[in-house]
Amino acid sequence: MHERMEGADMKVARERDRRAWMSDIVDRYEGPLVRYAARITGDLHLAGDVVQETFLRLCRKEERDEEDHIAEWLFTVCRNRAIDALRRGKYRRSLNGAEPPETAVSSPDTIGKREEEDRMVKELEQLPKPQQEVLRLKFQEGLSYREIGRITGNSVTNVGFLIHTGLKRLRERLAGADLTPST
């Protein structure tokens, strides 16, 4: 009888640990995953659905063998779910910048910085999709070349090439852009 109680207590403790782990993962990755999925799908609501499905798949996994590579696992599943949603054709690309609106700022410095960021995002969106994806994963999400390679299915060398080429093209486009404000 005593052994059963210990077994039940252990099961409850494991479940509590798993819930805490899941809560931490959701807190840490929900925003970046929604942003990533929104870039792929062009639809913020669809991105939320994709991310929810990604977390549900994580909950269903019995083992936590992905724990050491959780970012890679989450971004890979999220990417695959987003691509599948697009293939199903249920949703059309309706938003260009599918990011949640930000609060208004009024400082001239922050307005100038925001305009500069907007220009950079517009130029980034002109790059080929594979370059956009690896640049966003590297600089927005802070992932390593190896993690990006596992997510996108590219070799580490190819990821490096895409990032290098994308940055070079971005620099060229930004240098060629008219930087003087129109009046």
C-alpha cells in the first residue's frame, strides 16, 4: 500500500514538473513562433493557430528527447505546420508585415529609428524567401547556423551562404536607397 502512494506521489510530481516546463516553454517561445509563422503565412490569426498546434504536438509527446534542442524542434514543427496550412489553401496571404501593432511613440529619435527599421524591413522583404527566412531566424530569433539548418533543412554551409548573400544584398539595397527625407 505504501509503495502505491509513493508511486502516485511521483506521478503527480512528474506531471507538475511537466506543466511547469511547458509553461516556461510557452512563455519563452510563443511570441517568436507567432512572429515566425506570421511571416510564412502572412496571416496573424493563422499564425496563432499554427503555434497552438505546435505546442499541442509538444504536449502530446511522451518523451522529452527534444529538450536539448527545443528551439529547433519548435521552429521546425511550426514551419512545417505553417507550410502545410498554406498548401491546404485555406488561407490567403493577407498581411505583408503580419506583426502585432506596436504602441505609438512620439519622440523624434524613436520616430527616426522606427522609419529606419521600416525601411530595412521593406528591403528585407524584397530578398528571396530563403534569404529572408534565415536572416529572420538568425537576427530576430537569435538561432545558430546549425539550428537554422535543422529547421529549414539546409546544410550549415548553405545557411551561412544564404545569410552572407542576404546581408550583402541588404547592404547594397540600403546603400542605394535614397536616405534623404522627402518634403
